[in-house]
Amino acid sequence: MYVLINRQCVSLQNKEYRSKERLVLNIINYLEVVNQEFETSSFWKKNANILLIFYLHQAGYDILDFVIKLVDEWNFPNTDLEIIKKDWHLIKQKIADGKAHELSEGDTFYLGACTKGANANTTRKQPFCDIPAKQRAYSLKQGYVNHIIATIANEETIGIYGKLIPSVAVAKKQTIEEIVISKFEPYYNNSIQQILDKIGAEINTKAKSFYANLTKAILGIELDKQIEEFEKAEIFVKTVRLKENNLPKEDMSFPAFKFEEIVHQEWDDSDFKDILEHKFLFVFFQFENEALVLRKVKFWNMPYSDIQETEKVWAKTKEIIGNGTIVKAIKNNIRYTNFPNKKFNTVSHVRPHAKDAADTYPLPTTDRLTQANEYTKQCFWLNNTYVRDEIYLK
């Protein structure tokens, strides 16, 4: 039995426990894993049977004073295990292809390959490539750990989640990706109204949750339930509306970042990189004769080279905030900033993401030009040209 201690649980207002982070397992030995099979692998030997000890995380407390809340033995349910096996084989294959340095947690669904080391410079040799790869460990994604906690704590989840995968037999034959695409394909080139007519669903087309509910309806999930596999895998669903020339109608936004936080982060531990290393499901609709038509869906995670490009945008943004040089000019009461725009980078840029100019976050450094101590909320965006060229058309 491999004993793993997770000391980071948080208690929510509804008295449900949630994991503070992913659950890190054993280090990946790149040189050895390419010669292993799953059933005899170091991963399975160490993690087939796990003793989990969850502590309540309390800020300011010494670790020895943390209160133990949950203790139990964990064995992977058979359906989940089939998905984890596929994840393990994908990680192995990427290493065998000489791409250990390009591993990302967005490559897989439940079992990730997270960075693990004293700092970003902790690397290991990899086979079939001379490029040193960051040291990584197998890990269970935070969403999956939350389901483990719910199971151990005997929380009622039957009424909350709907399943895409009904049985172990289906999990053996198909991946989550294959199942989702197979459910969407019959509706390709159908208008929204045609889709609603075919599935017989009554969905409020004016609600903010319309596209999320339409996705659930197509997947056969009840509208008042969450998609269990998506929650476990922490999949971000993004609906994109395309103009007739295939260009997305809008750039793609992410949550607004806090100025006081970003200046104290390093790229490898940043919120933006964490988001980009998730797996996304893109649902593409296109305007055709004033109606929106479903074109396709695509699972995607950002390639290694593009993550390196977004790092440049993030680093420049951090530098500008730290130096207090956000505003470069004011003309006709309009503030022009030094934040990276679309000309700076082909992948990403920074611009406001707020209700209005008064919707602000505090600044860690007073802005030199305006002497302001707070500024309008900003966020990172993916350029619509990038979404078109590197996601939709590929």
C-alpha cells in the first residue's frame, strides 16, 4: 500500500469539503516509463491502493495543528480506471515521441503530469531527445480529487451529476473525446432551432446559460445537472460564434486578474498558465443567413510553443504593473496603456474586462502618470485570429 497524505482540504459554507489543489503522486521516470506496461508500471504499483488522509487547511496554523477530517482507503472505480489507463498511455507515448518537455496537464483527462521540483529549473533527462524536461509527477486533477472527497465523505452526488459514460464496457471502447464528438456530429450544419426541434428540449434562448444548457441537452445530460466527467477532468467549455469568414466574432476572455497578485507570481505558478494547461471543449457556431449553425466541436489544449508565447505577454504585463507604468498617455479623457496588445503577440493580449471604468482592483505600485492606486480590471484574451487559425481551422 502506498500512503499519500493530502493536508489541504477547505470547508465551504455548505459544509462540504473541497481539495485545495491537485493530488500529487509519484515522480515520472522518463527513462523507465517508456519500457513499462500499465499493469506492471511504477505508477500502478504505488497507486493501485492508496491511503488518503485529508487535513483541514487553516491559514496561519502550524501544520501539526491541522485537524484531520477524512481518512480512507481509495481504489479507483473501474470506469475511472479505464480513463486513467488511457491518460497514462498518452503520457507514455508523448515521452516515447521525445516530447517529455512538452507535457501538459491539458493533454489528459483525470491523470495529469504536473511539474514537481524545487523550482522551474529542476529537470530530468528524457529518452529520444536531448532537451532536458521539467521534472513531473503523476497527479490526480483537483476536480477528480473533489469527487474522491465527496465519495469518502458520503456526500450525495446522484442528483447533482449526469454521466457521459454509462458503463465500464463503454469506457474501454471509447474515450471521453470520442463519446462527446459522436453525440455532436449528428447536429453538424444544423441551426440552433433545428437542433432544439430534433432533441425536443425547451431551453430559454435568452438566458446566459443557454449555450451551456444546449451542450448538456446534446450530450443527454439533464439541464439541472453537471457533467460528471467534465467536472472530474476540469474541462473548460467555450462556445465560439464565427462570422461568415471563419473569424470569431469576439476575442476569447479569461477571468480578470488581480494586479496585487500577479506581481508576486512566477510564470510556472501563475493563474494564467494554470488555465492554459487545462483541457478545453470548443463548440463552434457560425452565422449563416442570420442564423447560428453548429459547425463542429473540438477538444483542445494549448501546444507547448504557444504557451511559451503567452508567457511573453504575461511577463510583460507583470513588469508594467510592477513598474507602475500602466498608462502611457491620456487623450480626450481616454487612457491608453502599455499592456501588450494584438500587435505585441499573435496568441494573446491584455485589455479591460470590467463593467465600466469604475470597476477596479488595487494596484501594488502607484501608476506614474496618473498617480492612481487602483485601475480598471483587466484580463488576458486569446486573439480571435489565433482561435480561428490554430483551433478552428486545424
